[in-house]
Amino acid sequence: MDGPFIGGREVTVVLDYRLDEEREALRKTVEQFAREVVAPRAAELDESGEFPYDLVAQMGGMGLFGLPFPEEYGGMGGDYFALCLAIEELARIDSSVAITLEAAVSLGAMPIYRYGTEEQKREWLPRLASGEALGAFGLTEPGGGSDVAGGMRTRAELRGGEWVINGTKSFITNAGTDITQLVTVTALTGELSSGEREISAIMVPVPRSGFSVAKKYSKVGWHASDTREITLTDCRVPEENLLGGRGRGYAQFLSTLDEGRIAIAALAVGLAQGCLDESIKYAKQRQAFGQPIADFQAIAFKIADMEVRTHTARLAYYRAAEKMLRGEPMKREAAIAKLYSSEIAVTNAREATQIHGGYGFMNEFPVARHWRDAKILEIGEGTSEVQRILIARELGL
Amino acid sequence: MNIVVCVKQVPDTWAERKLRSEDKTLDRESVDGVINELDEYAIEESLRIKEAHDGEVTVLTMGPEKAAESIRKALSMGADKAVHLVDDALHGSDVLQTSYAMAQVLRKIGFDVVILGSESTDARMGALAAMLAERLGVAQLSLANKVEIDGGTIRTQRVADYGFDRVEASLPAVVSVVEKINEPRYPSFKGIMAAKKKPVDKLGVADADIDAAKVGLTGAATEVVDFVAAPPREKGTIVKDEGDGGQKVAEFLASKKFI
Ligand SMILES: Cc1cc2nc3c(=O)[nH]c(=O)nc-3n(C[C@H](O)[C@H](O)[C@H](O)COP(=O)(O)OP(=O)(O)OC[C@H]3O[C@@H](n4cnc5c(N)ncnc54)[C@H](O)[C@@H]3O)c2cc1C
């Protein structure tokens, strides 16, 4: 980067949203990987719903699962923003692959890195950071995703040095792949003196007796991402598998979610950009009434608006990431980025499909897949309504 | 083992390429530069040789300042250091002059094996490996889709129309590789961070004992006299199946030497 000198005078850098050389090189590398390796597979994976083990292995080899972790735990010594850049570039091509990475790192491995003991970190992070093993986080239950605390029925009781866990978790990403080795679940572990329910997080190494996953859900989108219902029936794990403090599980998870929202925002920006890329290409090539449809102002303006939305959403997530990297509170910025970028991803996907006409409704076209993949972004990791609640609360309402 | 891999920066094949009207050389400024695709295979092969036999991989690039990006990428894939031959005097050099300049550098830095892609996507001469080997007085093993090193001996498979030849030579040697010899790796973030700290030795013509009069546009043995834009792609042939579709497709493929 240029030194902070303008006209021979030292100046303070007021704003700088350029990527540094290393992050730009990473972004380019993932862009190339997505274009060369993921893109040719995306339609087939969407159709079959097969989990892409080979792509995950290749992404592991590139170190994508280890991006935010230090080298001593098998990581790449990067940061969470580097992870966001990788997720954005993958989602430009395929959301299933992008969410597999997002969930494995920010939900599966990050809580261990943040709240685990040294021993837990040494045991789990090298495996998770290499992508050889996937981790999942089970918070949502059939009784509630937004009102997690109120809806929680899963219980864990300490008996003879072991947690005995009973309950059901819904919609858990990466919970049922052949390489899933860890599912951290939240569970009620008692009552606090205040009368509030005590929620803790417990690490469940899998496969394991008492732990079972149902068959894959039939989903609208994210077909090649693994989403399962989990049932725990007298599932026993050692007492030391408690992650973080007893009764701290929920609070800790909420703070993990703030970061996770930035990653989901990055994923949404990627999808929005992918819709834009496809629309520009198609509009230049598709002819109607003797001219490319890009020459109709109605189409060109749609595309211009898609660019405006994508650009704005990217700035919103960069801004949240910037605060995160500086270690400043960023709850509001993360919620804004998540809310805005997921909503514009849905809008861009709808417009891209419109620009593609009938072909946009055909599954083999990327935009049809983007359209189906976009909607969940307004629901997962905090619905749009929940984001608005958070933002309003931050404003003192 | 001292492995040198030659890496050229070329205009991105995804972008439109142009010649500059003033001196009929390739416009390298206005488009994104990338590593010549075949050179990525050469880099991968050099890293595999290093992993199997120990040693060091040096990237050798001749090209303008901008080519430093490509050097950085090769280093992030895992090469250990680089030599960047960069000098305005080299602008417009043809393949004869390029081979002279690169051979001078190779003499200076030494090598057990020099690996390069069998051609570049911009000039497509495909002659550099042969010229380097000749100038350096070492064996050339061209068009390799497999390389094995065993002590002082190098064995390759050279692809040919009819299959492949098994070729053997003693080191030092120059090897040119074809695609499909391997699957080039994507750099990891750790590699990208490490590349920043790897040494890049910048040499001008004088540093490498290159006679400035023997390189550059004016002294080139070949000259681009004129150029025209490529004609639009011709219409393909459509084979209608009237019972003999298979036959016709087979004839077409045979005429193109695909079968
Ligand atoms: C594909 C997929 C993958 C997922 N992966 C995971 C995972 O890995 N781990 C995990 O724990 N969970 C996961 N989830 C669950 C997801 O986080 C929840 O679905 C989400 O939080 C919403 O919860 P819910 O489905 O129970 O909806 P509900 O909470 O029942 O919400 C229903 C509607 O009511 C609205 N609503 C609720 N409360 C309020 C309120 N106070 N004010 C206004 N509106 C309100 C919501 O916004 C929503 O519109 C996944 C879900 C899907 C579909």
C-alpha cells in the first residue's frame, strides 16, 4: 500500500477500503478455483444433492478451513475477514460449497477456538482447520430458532462424570457427512438462582451411540449442503466436553453469531455478484427484436441497479469486518450487513432470473440455482426480523 | 537439487488481446497479466521434484516490472526464490534474443534441471526450450507428460501423435512440459503470506552479462511486418444423422487427427 504521504506531507489515513496485497491474492486464488473447479460441477451437484467430498478436500488442501486460525493450531494465520473473502468468491459460483465452508469454520470450529481449553483446541482445531474433519453447531430446535432460549428442550445432566444428553436439533448444517467428527450442541443444564434457565454448550464427538442423524431434508436450495435433524438419546460424553463456562453456552453462541453474520453477509454478496456476472453475460449475448437485450434500457437499468445493490452490500460487510478486525463492538454493523445483503441477494436473484426469461426458470442455468439458494439467507443465522430487532435495540428502541 | 523454473507473464486468455500500433508488440499494460498456463504445470512439476528429492526451486522470469505479480504467485505456490530479469533494453526481444538473455542468466545462477512450459499462450513459438538447451550445451527433453529423476539421470515421456517416446538423459538438462503432466496446486494463504518474504533478485542486462546490442526490438531477427484482427469464428459443420451420423462424426474426428 502507498505510504501515508500526499504532496510530501504525512497525512492520516482516513478511510481505506482497498484489500492489501495478500488478501487480494487470496481472493483471486479462490475466484480462480471457483471458476475452474467448482463452476463445472455446480449444476450436477445441485441436481444430485450429493455432498462434494472431493471439492471439500481440495479446499482443505488450499487451507480455506484454516484461514482464521493461527498456525500453531494448524491454521493459515489469516483472519476472519480473509475467510469472508473466500466465502464471497465461492458463493459467486455456488452457495452450497460456500455454506459448507462457512458453517464448518464459523459454527463448527470458531467456538472451539474462542472458548475451548488449550487441550480442546489442540485436539480439535488441527483436524477442523485442515478440512479433513467437519464440525457443526446445533442450536436450533423444532420448537424454535429465533427464540432459542424459550424453545430449548434439549437437556444435559451430569451423571458419574458424564453428560447425558437428550433432545432434538433441527436444520443442522454439516451434521451428517461422512467426515463430520464434531457436533457442538446447546442444552439446558439446570436452573440459575435467578430462576432463568441455564444453557451450556457441549461438544459431542461423532459418530457415537445415542447420537443419530435423520435423512437429508428435501430443501428448496443449498442442495449439496448437508442439513440434518439430530436426535440425542441418552447420548453420553465426558464431563470435560463442556465448551466454555457452564451456563455460558447461549451468551457465547450469540457472540459467535455476530461474526457469523458478517460471513453470511459475504456469502450473500457473492450470490448477488454471481447474479450480476451472469446477467451481464447473458444480456450482451441474447438477441430480441434484432438487438442484444442489453441495449434495451429496461434491462440495462435492472443490471445497473443490481450493481448498486451489490456494491453497497459489500461496503456494509467490509465496514462490519473492519470493526471486527479492530476488536471493536460491531453488533449493529454486522446486523445491518447481514440484513441488507441477504435481502439484496434475493432481489438480485429475482431480477437475474427475469433477465434470463424462460431460461432463467431452467435448473441448469446458474441464476435459477441462485434464485432458489438466495431465500434461506433471509432466514438462517437470524431472520431479517431478528436483525431488525437487533438494529432497533442498538438504537435504543 | 537446483531446479529452475521459467515463468512468463502473459495477457489473461480470458481478456481480449491487442498489439500496440506504434511498434507492433503485444500490449501488456492494458490487460491483466497471468502466469502462462503451461508454466503453471512447470511450476507444479518443479515443486514435486523438490518434494521428492529435496533441493531448491528458483523462478526465472524475463519481463517488465508488472511480471513481479506472476513471480509472487509462483513463490506463493511454493517456489523458494526468484530471479527477475527486467530491463527496458529487453523490450521487443524475439525468441532468439530471449533464449540468449535467459541462457546468460542460467549460466550465472547455475542449475541441475530447467523446467518450462512447452509454449506460451501469447507468442506461441514453442522454441525456447530447444534454444536454451542448445545455447547451454545440455540435453533437451521436450513435451514431457511425465518426469522422473534418479540420481544424475532424468527420464521423461515425450508425447507424440502415436503415443509417447521414453527419453533419458543425464543432468543437467532442460525439460519442457505439456499440460496434463500434473494438476497445478492453488496457493494457500500461508503460501501467499510466505511469498512476501522470499527473495527476488532483480537483474538488469549488465548484471547478467547480457550484451544490450544483442537484445531488444531493433536487433530482433524476426519482425512483425503487419497484423490484422482475427476473423470472426467460422460456422461449424452440422452433421445430420441420416443413418450414417456416427460414420460422419468419426470421419470428421479422423480428419482432425483426434482419432
Ligand atoms: C438450510 C438451513 C441450515 C441451517 N443450519 C443451522 C445450523 O447449522 N445450526 C443451527 O443451529 N441452526 C441452523 N438453521 C436454523 C435457522 O437458524 C433457523 O431456521 C432460523 O434461526 C429461524 O428459526 P425458525 O426456523 O425456528 O423460525 P421461527 O423462529 O419460528 O420464526 C418464524 C417467523 O417468525 C418470525 N419471528 C420470530 N420471532 C419474532 C419476533 N420476536 N418478532 C418478529 N418476528 C419474529 C421470524 O423472523 C420468522 O419470520 C438452519 C436452517 C436452514 C433452513
